[in-house]
Amino acid sequence: MVSRRGFLATTARSAPALGSLGALWRIPALALAFDETSELLRTAPVARYWTSVERAGADCPQCHEPRQDLRGKRAVHAKGLVRCLLCAQGCSLEPGERGRCRSRLNVGGELRSLVYGRPTAVNVDPIEKKPFYHFLPGAAAFSLATSGCPLRCRFCQNWELSQSSPEDHVSGFVPPSEIVSRAAARQAPVIAFTYNEPTVFTEYLTDIARAAATRGTRSVLVSCGMMREAPLSEMCDVLAAIKIDLKGFSEPFYRDVCGASLAPVLRSLKQIARSGRHLEIVNLVVPTHNDSEPMLRGLADWVFSELGPDVPLHFTRFHPDFQLLNLPPTPIETLERAREIALARGLHYVYVGNVPGHPGNHTYCPGCRKVVVRRSGFFVTEIHLREGRCEYCRRPVAGVWA
């Protein structure tokens, strides 16, 4: 007998069109693998960042986009309708419907989080695996995820988590304090929210990060950057570092390959940069999709002009996965060309990722160009920094080093 999870995996791999996937996740809650008496639904707390007619009252712009002209119009709303204000997808949900992320469900006119306290993957990784190259090099990161993501990236390399639903996993409730205790027991100075899109468990994330801070443990986020301004502001308040996947530099690419939009990601990047939190950017270079020279040049130009030369930028190698099994791995020459373009534009720290042993995996001083952090795969083998400065020429090297 084929399990539900196995069936979903086969369906996800073979689905030819994003449009049909987008429709699938709007199926009412009758399709859920649990009913109103199940523990998962019964214990799901009310989510943050949503509104409804009852909540908003006369403040219509809370629900409607700013570009909508509401003057002289009267809207008729379905009973119990809610609008999620967590990410840029802005899902409007009738009772029994869940958002595109599959992790937030309208239960009787209230938006509930189905993933609070429900980690589905927990590991201890090197911080370099996230990748963070300018944040506590060599640190162990206690890493956790739930299920769910608001995007539908056809190249997703964590699709078993990101494209699954909470009921696809067996996971007991783990309170935030226990996550912090587990990290301490593993001697991990960092907790990383990663693997799926952590924005979908923002309530759990921020509660963990606050609890961790009381014990001197720092928290970091690995994200697609599609969150709205208010939840991102709360996350910036409690996080020490954020890595954003800037998946490409065109709206058609985001729309057709990711089921999303570029503009909200660029807005999030600028907000993070203004917040003062440590920021790094990854661009997974997918052959024939986002590897053209104009797109790579546009991405490097934007990062330099909008965020500045000191934001680390990683160009990482794609390997065939999920719905793009037909493509080859990214040619190393393409990654090297992308790095050359970004360095020529004036960015100081540009990396070639997922290519073990490549010289583009090391950190170079932007002054004397000597290696100040040498890596072998995800492991640091040499550090030539003193108090955040190059050991050779004493130039400051941007990052959080201690």
C-alpha cells in the first residue's frame, strides 16, 4: 500500500505545471489527514499576522492591497474570511482553507498555526553549511525546521520538507525552552532556523530566539525573503544574522519557476540591511533558468548599489532535484564567471559554493587579497583575523567574528 507521504512525493516530482500546484493547496480542510478532534488541530495556537472583517473593522486597507481603489465601492465578504499578513502571497482563506504554505489554517474565522512546536528536522550543522561565511566561522549550529513554504521552486533541494504538510510528519510537541536546552546540550552557540521556509513558523521562531538570548545563544535565519515588513521587523529584533536566497533577478523567473515575486524579496533585503543585522545572500545558479550574464550582472549591480560592497554573496552550484531532474549540475565555469562579474562590480566578498576545494570558497582580505579564512568543504581550517581585521594588512573584514 502506498503511503500518503509517498503518494505526495511522487505527485510533487511529476507535477508539470506550477499552476496546477497552486490550485492544489487551496483544497478545503476536508482533504486534511486529521479532523477537528486531532491533537495537531486541537493544539494549534492562534497565529500572528492576519486580519479579518471583524478584526479590521473599518480599516479596509489592512485586507486590501494599497493599489486597490476602494472609493465608492462596497465589498461583500464571505463569512469567516481571513487574510494572512505573514508573507507577500497574502492568502485570503475561507473557513477550512489553508494558505499556500500549508501551515496556516482558517479555523472558524481564526488563523491557526499548525507548525508551532512541531519540528520535523533537527540536526547540528557547521554554520558554513547554511551558508554563513562571515558569522562565527566554525561554530556549530543547532538547526531545525518544520514543514511548509509559500514558494513552489521547481529546483528546491529541501522539497521533502518545504513542499510537505504538517500531517505528513510524525512530530510531538517541543516547547521553545526545550529547543534551547537541546542546543546547549550539544554545545551549539547558534540556533539556525533553516531547511524549509522558517517564516511559516515565525511564532515558534521568535519565541525560541527570545528564550535562547537569555542563555547567550544566538539565533540565525535562512529564508527566501518573502515575508512582509511587520513580521520581518519582529524577526530582526530577535535574530543575530539572516541569509536570504535571492533566487534570480527577474520577475518572470520568480513567477514561472518559483511561484512567487521578486519585488518583496528585494524589499526584505533592504529592510534587513537597514536593521543592522548581519546579512548574507545566496544565489543558486540553475542552468538555463537564472544563469544568463544579464541576470547575473543585474543581481550584482543591485546588491552593490542597494546594499553595499560588504554584503557576502554566494553563487552556489545546482544539482538535479525535485522537478528539474532533467538539468545538469551548474558548470563550474558559470559560477566562476558569476563571481568575476560581482568582484568587478565592486563587491568585496563573493563565493563559489557547493564546489569543495574551489579557491572561491575562501575569504580574502579586500585590501591585500590574502586568504583570511580558509575552508575545506564546510569546515574552517585556518583563520587569519585579529579583532575583525586582516592579520597581514590590518584592514577590517566585515562580519561577526567573535
